[in-house]
Amino acid sequence: MGNDSRVGNLDTVNGRIRLGANVDVDGNAHTVNGSIECDAGSKVHGRLSTVNGRIELRNTEVDEELSTVNGDILLSEKSVVRGDIVIKGSHGGFFDHHQRLEIRISGGSRVEGGILVRDEDVEVKVYVSKDSSVMGEIRNAQVIKE
């Protein structure tokens, strides 16, 4: 989506979602196999999720939950997630190996909910810079203050 665009829900199976600056998503953004990148000033008024893909937010607001099964997460430049960050279980099958994920919260970013890792077989490290915060509980993850 180009800069200054307005859209409803965004869904893709095999492809990434990239939002330019100041994009307004009046709904959810979801990928199955692809990353999600959001530039400064963008807002997602619903949920933002991916199954297999990295999530990278720069000065972006997400009004509800942010979730992934198998992808690192980066919040930077004063990004805000008003709901929880959820690492969902893989339910066996393809992901039966031990997974490692990173969540980085930096640049004055904040998570107003918690960080919930639902699959104890996933090793999650949460890096929180000194100017950033997670207001809720962090479950089943290692927290590293930077």
C-alpha cells in the first residue's frame, strides 16, 4: 500500500504486506507466508498477524492483538500495540522442531497488553530497550533489558 492510503482488511497467503507511511487500515492485516512491514504514521485498527513471517513496525499503531506462529517481531520508533503480542502454538506437523523467536521493543515503543507465548516448545527472547515498555505480563519468554 502506498503512502497516505486507506484500506479495509488486508489478507494474503503467499506474499508480504508492506504499508507505506501514513496508511490507515480499517480492519485487520494478515499473511500466511509473508512478512508485514509498516512505515511511520501507519495505523491498523484491528489485528495484525502472520503465520510464517517477520513483523516490523516503525512508528505504527495497532489497536488490537499482534500475533505470529513463526516470525520475529520488531517494534521501533515509538510504535504502539494496544493489545497483546501472542506467539501462537504450532499444533505439531511442520513445526515439530524447536523454534527460537525474537521480539525487540525499542525506540520508545510500548505494548499496552502483555506478551503471551502459548507454546512452551518455542524459545522466545524479548529485548526491551530502557525507553520502551510492556505494560502487561510476559509469559513463557526470557526478558532481556537493554
